Amino acid sequence: MYEKGDSRESYKRKLMAQEKKKWEFPLNFSPLARDFFEKLCAFKSAIRYNAKQALKHPWITGDENAELPQNLRDNIKRFNAEMRLRKVIQTMMFSSVII
């Protein structure tokens, strides 16, 4: 990917172009195998699995009913949703005390 004479900006553009590419899988790849591969090879580190998360993936463990391990981005989304819910509950509790 890197070629002699590439500037930092041109190399970054090449990397960003790679990020937008979609993987093409053989028809015999299961949905769990696709998910596992995509999360291992994700360009952004917030989406990419670390080794601990990868070893807990249902495709590795063989437990198809297991929950998929959460990556950093998923954890942040869940945290933000919980915080919004807490604010709504606190607002409702405060308004019921005032009335």
C-alpha cells in the first residue's frame, strides 16, 4: 500500500479508501464467521476486536446462542443511551416532587 515517495496525506487517503471497501465473502461463510472476520479486520480500533473479545466470539466458542462481545463503540452507545434514560427519569422524579 505504501509506495516510495508517498506523502503522509496521500498514504492517509489510501488508508481511508481501504476503510470504505466492503468485504466479499464466499457463499459458504456463515453470518457468525462474517461478523467475526469483519470485527477482527475493522480499520477503526474502536470497532476492531482485541484478542480477549475475539476469543469470546460465538464462532470461536461454538456456542451459537451466546451474545456477541461488545466492542468499544457498542459500549459507548449503550452508555450514552443509559445516561439519556437516567436524565429522563431524574427529570420526571424532579417534576413529580415539585407538583
